[in-house]
Amino acid sequence: MNKILDLISLEVMNAFEACGYDASYGKTGISNRPDLCEYQCNGAMAAKKVYKKAPIMIAEDVAGALQGNPVFEEVKAVNPGFINIKVSGSFLADYLRKMYADEALSVEKTKEPKTIMVDYGGPNVAKPLHVGHLRSAIIGESVKRIGRFVGHKVIGDVHLGDWGLQMGLIITEVKKRQPELVYFDESYDGEYPVEPPFTISELEEIYPTASAKSKEDAAYKEEALEATAKLQDGVRGYRALWQHILNVSVADLKRNYSNLNVEFDLWKKESDAQPYIPDMVEYMKKEGYAYQDQGALIVDIKEDTDTKEVPPCIILKSDGAALYTTTDLATIIERMKLFHPDEIIYVVDKRQEMHFTQVFRCARKTKLVDENTKLRFQGFGTMNGKDGKPFKTREGGVMRLETLISDINSQMYKKITENHEVDPEEAMETAKMVALSAIKYGDLSNQASKDYIFDTDKFTSFEGNTGPYILYTIVRIKSILNKYKAGGGEICGDILAPENDSEKGLMMELVKFNSVIEQAFEEIAPHKICSFIYDLANAFNRFYHETRILAEEKEDRQKSWIVLLDLTREVLETSIGLLGFAAPERM
């Protein structure tokens, strides 16, 4: 469906043209003074120089030409040349009838579907997820869902950190504790055990222990470096142990991400990119892109337009070791080979912007991507506590993500059960859904690139701009619809022109849906959906408090309201689905 602003603009553009002015001056926008009008056109102000005519005279010509147009309830020319517009209720009702009948609720699917990869998540294996992993997972999941909703093929990749010294440290510590394990017998040529020699809890304790030892004991660190080299050289036992680390970690990561309602299409790892590195290095040398500088292999990526220094991209260190840059470039090669994406979006901490500037420039300069392949960096800000510093536990440590989710689940369960009796099992499931809305909406309602305060008390409130408030509104609508159906009513009928301001206000919010979704995708801005559904929930609640829906005696009017409510529910539930959470049937 066409966006309502486009339809309104078309009518105003035609009026400009009918009055002898260029149609382009008729572009119309939403009014920033809703107390005066709903839409506004400022084209007469721009047209004055071309037509050497007072803007108010141009505006009066156009307003006159629009009188009697069924799209508009009122069109006024206002000094110094604004055209203030109110749309007719019948036009709104007709638009909403078509929207209700449309499977995509008025959102047009893209005419040119792209293959888009979203790189989000990025945890290291053998470490528990902590709150620092929250934003990448939440934002990335939403970006993936929005992209699919508008018709693109979107592939989500977790991009696990599973290579390098951290693996050597774990293997070294396991060897210290269990030297008799067959993995360390390099003469062994049999099958290795299926069961891992550690649990996830043990693994999560092993890594920090090994890391701490390596900082204090040079010999220990040297052993870890040797173990890393053996792993990367393909020593069988070390590879088998590494596979155990992966299996145990990934199973736990999948469980934790599932609690966040986050799913990845690919569980690709840094190690998957390693086979591409040797050929990539040779190619860069051969084509003259890379050269030696103080022993390191680098690619110059500075540009004449740079206003600040952009360091060269280091491909290999002086000792021949690869870096994150190397792995990220090799990963791009792998993605181009396997998926040939039109676009790759990286959802990562904004403090990594320079790193990705280097990676993107190097990938382009060395032609690792096609000329028209888009590389996008979506940097996100820090999740802070009420003290304005990065979110911590009360003891000052980094909070595990599992702990945060559990704490908020408990808070929501307490709120749900404190005032009335409910089935404990149902209450816990509802609490989980409401808690997830609190976490995700609390994050996504902020512009991704900005830091924000994670305020548990605020985010779990059922009032104000919060996830629980949005869910409460949806559940309220469901309750009305269920009562209507229980009384023998059927959800069908035409949406009629509004009878009052609150009904029209609800309609005015609903018609923005397709425009909001388009903007949210183009700008990688889930916060625009949050802002929209908050306004929509407020508009519905105003209408609800001013209207006796189930007591209405006029059947056609009641049916119209019921359909309007069902459309509001659909739009809200579709929107929260794009944000990555869902609403319960009751609360």
C-alpha cells in the first residue's frame, strides 16, 4: 500500500499544478503543531522566489483548489504561507479498511530483495554471556527481523571467538589438572572420547584461572602459546579438545540466547576464516596492496578526505601472527564466497568504529567485496547503571546475562502475583514474557548509538514508556475482544469514519505503521518502532477511556470499533515481534 503521506502529498501536488505552480512544491509532512493541524505543506514558502509572489497568495490558491476534496476535512492557508491540513475521517477509515485486509498491514515488500548478513552476538567460547553481550544480541535480532519483514533475505551470524591464545590457555590448564587425558598423548591414533572432560561450569572457571596464571607466570604463558600453536597446526588431540570446548560452550550459548528469544542462522566461528588467510595474504602481496613495514605486513588505507589519522591496516604482525583485522577480512572472503551478500551489517560496540573503518577500507581497496556490496557499521553505546558507569553487580563485578534475566523474571513474577491469585506456572510464563519485554524495550527504545541507563525499576514499570506498558495495552485489547466474542460477537464489519477526537487520534497513529517500518529498516533504527508503538498505545488508551465499546447499542458502530481494536492489536503484536518479544494472553 502507498504510505498515507504519499497519498496526501499527491493531492496537494496536483493542486499546486492545477494552480500553475510546479507540483514538487506540494510535498507534505506531519505537522509539528498537532494543536493546529494534522499535516502541513510549506511549499509556498519555497515557491515565492520562482513565482515572485507572496507565499500566502500561493498558499491561498492551493487551499482554494483543495476545497471539496474528499481526502480533506479542512485546508487553510496561514501566514506567512503555510498550508494547514486536516484529513477527513472517511479517508482515514477507507485507508484502515485496506490496511486491515492486507496481510502485511500496509507494509510494501521491497521490489529488489537483497541478501543481507547481520553480524551480531560475537561472544567468546568458554566464557559466560554477560550484560556486555546484551545490546549486540537485542539490536541485531531486531534488525534481522525488520529486514525479513520488508522482504529481504537476512542471514544472522553469531561470529564466535574460538581461536587464538584463549584456547591455548584453556588447553594448558586442562593439561595441568588432568595430564593423564589421552588428548595430550601425541602418539595416540585411536578415537577420542565422545564425552567432554569438563562441564560448562568447570570450563567457565578454567579460563579466568588460566588467564590469571599467564599474567603472573611467564613459563605458564609460554606453555599456553605452544598449546595455541599446536592447536593451529592441527595436532589431533588439541583439535579434539578444542571441539569439546566448542560443543559444551555452544550448547550453553544457545540456551542463553534462547532465553533472550535470539536465534542465529549461522554459528560461524573465527576458526572458519583461518583457511582463507594464507591465500588472502599471498593475493595482497602479489597485487601490490600489502607491503612490509618494520616486519609487519600492512595495507595503506588513508584517503585524501580524511580529517583525522586513519592508521594502516595490519594484516600480519612482525612475528607472522594474524590479528582480528586479518580474521575479519578473511571472514568477508568466506561470506562473499558462500553467500554473496549485497550487504553486511556489523552490530558491535561503537568503540570499535576505527577497527571497522580499517577493515571496510581494506576490503574495498583490495577488492575482497564487489563494488556494489555495502558494508555497514552499526555501533551501539554502553549499557550503564544508575551511576552512569558500565552496568555492574552490587559487588562491582560484571553481571552474567543469565543473572540479569533471572532477577528481572523474579521481579515481574512478584508484581504479577502480589495483588491477585493466579496459577503459579502460568504466572511464571507470563513473568518471563513481561520481563523480556522490559529488557528488550528498555534497550531498543534508545537510539542504538547512544549510551543509556539500565534502570530496572523504570523498565519493569507497567506505566510510562516501557515494555510492560505496551504488553498491558495489548492484553487489555485482547480482553475486550475476548469478552465481545464470548457474548456471541464476531470480529467483522467495516471501519467507519471516527465519531470523536480520540477515535480519530487512534486512526492517525495506525496509518503511520508502514512509514515507520520503512524508516526503521533504512536507518537501522528499532527505536523508531518503539516510539511508534508507545504513541499508538497511548492513543488506544485515550480512546478506550473515553468510549464504552462493549456497551455501545449501535451494532455497526460497535463492529467498527471492534475491528479497529483488532487492527490495533495486530499492529502492536507485529511491532513487538519485530523487536523480538511477544505478549501473553492475560496479565
